[in-house]
Amino acid sequence: MRQSDGAEVRAMPRFYSVAQVARMFGMSPMTVYRAIAAGEFPAVRIRGRLIVPAKAVEAMVDAAVADGSVVDAAAWTTEGA
């Protein structure tokens, strides 16, 4: 998509890589991989690659801000529910 002044407008991503999520949360990718493997963090596996739905990350952040509390990512997985 483009704005009328020629500046490119980027659509919000639907998924993040594990490395992107790790950078966002200030942790190592291995920590995120371990949380996913333990069922403590939501992810989608496509042919061996793990990706994290952007909606899940945004919902966790929104819940933490709205409640003013700590959000347990495990509650956002099917195994944590």
C-alpha cells in the first residue's frame, strides 16, 4: 500500500518469527523456543517452522496493560486453557 505522498505504508504483520518475538520481549530466541515446546507460549508450526501470531502478542500486551498485572503466556495456549 502507498500513501499519496509516495511514502510506503506497511501493513501490520500477521505473524512474527521467533527471533522477532525474542527481540520484542528482550530474551533469547532459545527461551522462546523452550516456552513454545513446553506449551507455555502460543505458536503455529508450518512445515517445521514456528511462527507466533501477532494477535496473540498484541492480546497479551493489551491484557497486561488493561489489567495492570502480569500476564502468563501459558494461559494463551490451548494447553494452558
